[in-house]
Amino acid sequence: MSRLLYRLGHFCVRRRRLVAGVWLAVLVGIAVAASAAGGTTTNRLQVPGTESQRATDLLARRFPARSGSTAWVVFAAPPGANLTASADRAAIVADLAHAAGLPEVGAFQPAASIVASPSGNVAYAQVPYTAQAQAVPKQAVRLLEATVRAHAPAGVKVSFGGDVIAAAQTNPPGHSSEVIGLGAAVVVLLIGFGSVLAMGLPLITALIGVGVGITGIGLMSAFVDLSSTAPILAIMIGLAVGVDYALFVVTRHRQNLAEGHLVAEAIARATATAGGAVVFAGMTVVVALASLAVTGIPFLTVMGLAAAITVAVAVTIAVTLLPALLGFAGRNIDRLKVPGLNTRHGSRGESADTFSARWARQVTRRPVVALAAGTTVMGLLAIPLLSMRLGMTDAGTDPRGTTTRQAYDTLATGFGPGFNGPLTLVVDLAHTQNKPAALVSFTTAVAANPDVIHVSPAALSPASDTAVLTAIPGSAPAAKATAQLVHRLRDRTLPPVEAATGAHVYVAGTTATNIDIADKVGRALPMFMALVLGLTMLLLFVAFRSVLVPIKAAVAILLSIGAAFGVLVAVFQWGWLQQLVGLHQSVPIISFLPTMMFAILFGLSMDYEVFILSRVREDYAHTGHARDSVLTGLTSSARVITSAALIMISVFASFILGADPVIKMFGLGLSAAVFLDATVVRMVIVPATLALLDNAAWWLPAWLHRLLPNVDIEGQHLLATLNRTQPLTTALPQGVDSASRPAA
């Protein structure tokens, strides 16, 4: 691979105008195609094989009038008023009558649809729509809101909820998070490089990569259902890995220039060495994200593929466009220096008196103490993980100024918290003889449950083969008690009645769907983790030709992921320091977040793993002294790893400022994991373990040594060949301008 990348680097320098033009054409072409395709993201979650999905499909076939979506219009009376009074009720009916004839609204009777709370200070009505929430035009939703507000009784506060309103309220987030993350990256790169031009190249390539990735995702959304979270996640990951991958290549290029190589040769060698590590690490991320397909959950698979596309684009840009831009920069890469900043060119020349060198000596001198301290810290942080509860957010976690949050709070005050998460009971009566008696039996059995506060009368389909009931839980949609109620209804309450009547009941609705997603993700997680662990260990086994190094790497990465999950549970579920992340109440961990984070972090951790181990392996191959090689590898790589980690942490942490709890979780979880991985794991646990293992760390049976291919990730064999066959200065390759010549 290193020889191919070496030739690719020379080609991209010689044909740098062509390479830059191709990438510009790709960006513009995909953007135009995405705009023409008109794709949009969606929050519709389909989970094949679950009970809630079977209920949805059944309604779509037999009872389409009840398979659409609804908007909830919520009325709150002013102090001292009562909405059950005849005049106030008549005013509300008249208000809703204006909504009955609006576009996309299905047939409903305003007078019959109004339900008032026991105290009379809150009332609501469900306005049916003929299409699924994501298919209802936003203009139609805005027209409903404007019409109802315009005709609302004086003094009555109106708010709106339901899946139709939530879908219309989903807007692309602002770009403040990305700007903050990029600003932090600018500072880190300026300090690391000391040059404005050297700082700018990683940012330019990262932004182009994100642009290509996001427009590609936009085109993809025209053909598949893509969650609205996917583009934000892709931006987050794309910025972080795009800057980091370019940082590795630019650092090695500047090091090569400092050693006296011509510009084209320095670029080609950087592409073959650091570029090889980038390709290996990036492909690990792509493999981990693509492995989400084994979960059998379509929206999760598509999210993983969308993020994988962005990472693959970042890798491709790092080994094609970046060498071309470095060719344009020539020896001006260190021009526009920032006064007072260190401009060291690389890591090979790191002094033995640097902080990283002194730290490495302390760790390798007392590896047992360092390993015990590091694992203790990670273990303590992972303790909250034992109480992790998976779930989904609801309107109760929306920002307080949104109409969905206002409707949620008003309904909870008037009717109780469970009113915001009704359970839809879909009854299949196709093989039932006495249908009225069966419906009475189901209603009685469900209502007898102490955690159910109300069961609505059954609504029959025109063919009388399907019925729909609504059960109101006593607890909030995301509460643990609600999940327990759903499982109790399915496992104990309903089966005896089904056996007696011949009918079958599906517990469905948004709340049940969220519970089904959490359950299915939880069941798929062990298999997914085993697959990713196995593939990653296999890649490391082949790359570093060692039996123990892949095992050590897997354990170390699991420690950082476990500790990051513990931090998430402590903040979001336990409520520790939640005000600092902009939350006002505890929420469960989003059901698909552990799976997505595991895939992302396992891949991202390979960046640092490959970078450190390749340096350690390189020195060990030259000297044969394993413990001294750990010291050398850690010292030479600490500066770049610290810079790369700071950039990733800054980008990820900036997304904590967003309003969406899902994005907040990703931002905090990823930034905490990278911080712990780059500090406790890479700077303490990994070197301590390698020092303890000594020569055994690189043991490989002779028969395996003969069978395994020599991957040579960072091109050490290639460099040895080049150093023997090429003098330090050679004629410039054709097409490299005079600005690339060594300074006189």
C-alpha cells in the first residue's frame, strides 16, 4: 500500500491543477444533483419485525383513516376560567371548525373531538391528517397554527403538539457549533504549526470533505429514509477526522522538508507514511460504521453509512487533494509565521527534555503503578454505565420556547404526565366471532391495570375487522414505568384475552415504537460489538504482526468507551452537572446512541493506536529493545496526538451547545471519550502495558510470520529502500515549479 500511496503522492503534485479541478467538480456536481433530487431528512423510524411496526402496517392496509398522523391543539384557560363552560366550549368548537376545512386535514367533528381535563382549565383536540407526519407540507402545518391562533377565544393560550407538529418543527440547526469547533481547531493548528498557511490547509480540506459528504448525504436522502440527526453527525465526524487526518500528513511533510527533501519527494513520502496510517485508521472507522448493518435496524444502518461516506471522503481527500495543495504551497508552507509560536517541524526530533519525554520515562519506569492508576480512573468513570437505561426523547425535552414543549407541559398539568405518551392498541378482529364482546374484554383487561388511567372507546374500521383503542399510562413517555407497562400488557395482560376471544392485539403508537427500538438495539448490541472487535483485532493483527498488541488495543479502547458511557449516564440520566450542558431534567440515554458511539469511537481510537504503535514498532525493528522503543514512540508521537485530540475534543464539545438532546449526548460522549483515550489510555495505560509486556508484546509464531502479508502501514520498508537508492536531493519531477526547489 505504501508504494501505491507514494506514487499517488507524486502524481497529485505533478497534476495538482487537475486534482484540484476534479474535487471542485465533484463538490459542485453532487451539490447540483442533490438540489435537483430534492431529498429531505425524516424522523420516521421504521423497525421491521417489531410489534409496533406490525401494527402500523396492519392499519395502513385495513384502517387507513387511522394510519395517518395527528396534530394536537391544546387550549389553556386564563386564571379563574373554565373551558367546560358552555360559552367557552362553543368558542373552542367554532375555532376548530375553521381548521376542519384546511388543506391536508382529514375529516373530524370539532364538537366531538374536544376533551377537557377534570379541572376544566385545559382542553385539547386531535386534528387528523391524511398523510404521515413527514409527508405533511410545512405550509399546511403553519396554516393550521395561524388559523387556530387567529380564532382562539380571548385570553385562552393555544399550543400545538403531536407528530405532525414535531415533524414540521424539525429545522436544520444553526451553524454556531461548527464555527466554534473550527475556531478552536484554528487555535490548536496555529500553536502546533506556527504558520497561517500550514494551519489553513487542514481546514480547507476538512471543509471541502464535509461539503462533499453533506451534499452526498442530501442526494442519498432522496432515495432512502435518512434521520435528521445523520447530517449533523456527519458534520461533527467529518470536521474532526478531516482536520486530524490532514494534520498527520502536513506534520510529516514539514518534517520531510526539514530533513532536506525536495517538495515533491517530501509530499510523496508523507502520503506514503502518514497517509498510510490515515487510510488504515479511516478504513477502520468505515468498517465499524458499516457494520451497523448487522443490527437489522434500517434507520441505524443508513445513519452509519452516511457517516461512513463522510469519513471515506476525508480519507480520500487527505491522500489526493491535500498533496495537490501542498504542491501549490511548495516551500511557502511555513510562510506567514505567527510571532512567538514554536515552529518545530516534526516529531522525530523531539528533545529528550520535553514534557512528553519526561512523562514517558516516568510511565515506563513504574509501569505497574501507572497501569493500576489508569485502569482505576477508567473503572470509576465507567461505574454509572451499570445503570444505563435506553430510551428515546419526547417533547418534554424540547426547548422551553417551542410550541411542542408548551403543549407537553400543559397536557401534563391538566391530565397527568402519561397523556403525552398514549398507547395505541390495534385489535385484529378478522378471526373473531363475537367482536363487541372481544372489545369489551380487551378494554376491561387493560383498564384494570393500575398503571393505566384511561382507555378510550374502540373505533372500528369500515369492514369491522380492525379496531383501535387508546390507553393513557400514568407515567411519562420516557419513564421506566411506561416501558414496564408496555411489556406487562404484551406479556401478561393481553395474551389470556387473546386466547379466549381469538383476536390479536398489538401495542403500538410512538411511545411503544420508541420502546421497541430500545429493545431491538439492546439485543443487537452484543453481536455488533463482537463483530467490530473481531474485525479490528484482525486488522491490527495483520498490520503489526503481533498476537498481544491487538488484544491490548481492544481492551484499552473498551475502557475509554466504557468510561465515556459512564459520563453520559451520570450527566443525562443521573442529572449530575446537567445545567452545564443546557438540560433542565434527566433523560434516558438515546437507544441508538451506544451502538453509534461504539462504532465511531472504536474507529477513531485507531488513529492514535496506529500512530503510537507504528512509531514504537519502527524503533523496535531498528533496535530490538522493546521497553526503550515504548519511550521513543511515546515521546515522538505525543505532540501530534495531543494536537489531534484537542481538535477532535473541540469540534465534538462545540455540539453540546445545540438544543437537541441527541446531539448534546453525541457531543459530550465523543469529546469525553477522545479526551480519556488521548490522555489516560494512550499516555498511561498503553505505554505501561507495552513496557510490562516487553519483547512479548511483539511475539508472533514463526509459521504465522511466514503466512501473514507485510502491510507496512507507515511505509518503513519503502523509506529504507528510498534512502538506499536515492540521494537526499534529486532532480525535480516534471511539472513541479521552481517554488518547490530547495532554498539556496
